[in-house]
Amino acid sequence: MKYLLILVMISCASKKNSDLETRELDIEYKNSDFLQKKAKTYSKRADTNTFEDKEVLKKNLLAKESLHNNDIIDKVLVKSPLIELTKTCYEGDFEEAFGMIRKLQEEYRSHASFWNQVGVCFLLQKKYKKSLLFFNKSLEYISNYAPTLNNIGVMYEQKGEFQKALTAYKRATKSDSYAKTPKFNMALLYLSFGHKNKSISILEGLYQFNSVDPKLLNALGTNYLLLGSYKNALKVYNRLDEDLFENEYYGINYAYTHYLLNNKEKAQDLLEDIEVKKLKKYYRKVKNIVRK
């Protein structure tokens, strides 16, 4: 118990005499504090990371960093300590998150989902070695745990190790029939390398399952655009909220699709409304084509 506690504390502290360690020393202990807490029995039904909750599956869960979309986590999932931990990590309050981890680790020490979430906290800080350490700890309890395998894929993709990322996504999709997020991540990876025929079958399958998720619709529309299926691309893009087209990651390709379908004026109007921050070179290229 103590060694694990120290490991987590050291992992989130940059200095030996950190505030976290100081506060830990200030706690007054009672005899009962030294009794090991009874570990909660693992229940797949109660697992905060499983894909089997039908209410969860109806929502937009194709998030890149996790199997849950933090924006809707309050509305969909029952309150639990692990859900609160998930929220805290995504909100970037890592000091609070690691305090929660210290309190929860005895009770949830045999839960793959708990160690996965510890790994995610490190992943969100781009501390890859530490995140992999806890992802592997998660897999010690459930060797084919899809949420952890997906997050390992995300980690490798962030590091630029794309073949390893693809392997992890494939393992995740094989291990759980409801593993939609690793399928989506795998499709995006294929798409980013121009394997549009591989990505389209995955995205079309996900679309049958969820036809409202903005990230999925955008990816599918872009895939159709790259395949030269412009009418299908437009049909999919039109399912998106119009406000999203002011976002460069949605609006540029949508405008270009209109241009390719001979809706030049519409394309020009759309481009004028886009707020460009990161895709300036691509935006200028498309705008120059549309102006001709």
C-alpha cells in the first residue's frame, strides 16, 4: 500500500519537497487508518469505462482522449468516485486528481478502470512513460480491457508511433464489440495517411450506430470528399449544426465541397465566415481555388 502511495505522489510532483508531500505529512492518523480498506469487488456493469450502458451509447462518445466525452459525463453517468476523478483530470486540476487517487487506490486497487484513469491523468499531461506504466497496471487485471487499449493507442499516436497506435486500436476493437471509440480513432489514423478505402468502411459502420456525433459526421464527410463522392459528403455535412462551419476544422472542407458541386457563391460565403487560427495555409489554398 505505502509503496503505491509514494509512487503516485512522486509521479505528480516535480520537486522533492512539493506541496503535495507537505500536506500528506500534516495529516493526523488514527489507529483505524492503518487498517487496509476492503477492496471493492470489480463489476463490469458498474465499470465507468464499459461500453454496455445503452443510455451512454446513445450519446456522442467519440472522444479522442478517452472513452467518455467529458462534456456530457454529468448528464449521462451516475455519480461515482471514478467519474468524479475522470472529470477532475479532464478539467486539468491534477493536484486535486492525484489527491483523489491516493484516497481511492486502496478501495479500487483491483479495478482495471481505476488504473486506466490514473494513466489518463498522466496522458493528459503528456507524461507518456508514467501513463504507460499505469495502463499496463490496468491490463494486469483485465488483459483485453478495451478502454485501456484505446488510450494506449492515443498515447502512441501522440508520440508519433503510428504503427503501435494502430496495433493498440485493433486490439481494443477485437476485445469489445461495443468499442466504438477505438474504431473511430483507427479510422482517423487511416484517413490521415490517405487510406480512405480502409477508413470509409469503419466510418460508415459507426454512422449506422450514431448519426449525430459531430466528430463522426465531419470525418465521414471528409472521407467522402476525398473519395470524390461529393454529393454524399454534402449530405453528411448538412447534418451538422450550421454554427460549426465557422470552425476551420469543419468549415473549410464544407465550403470546398460546395465549390466542387458548382455552388461557388455558397463556398465563398462560407469561407468568409470561418475563423482561421491553425489552418491558415490550407485555408488560403482553398480560398484561392474558389476565387478562380
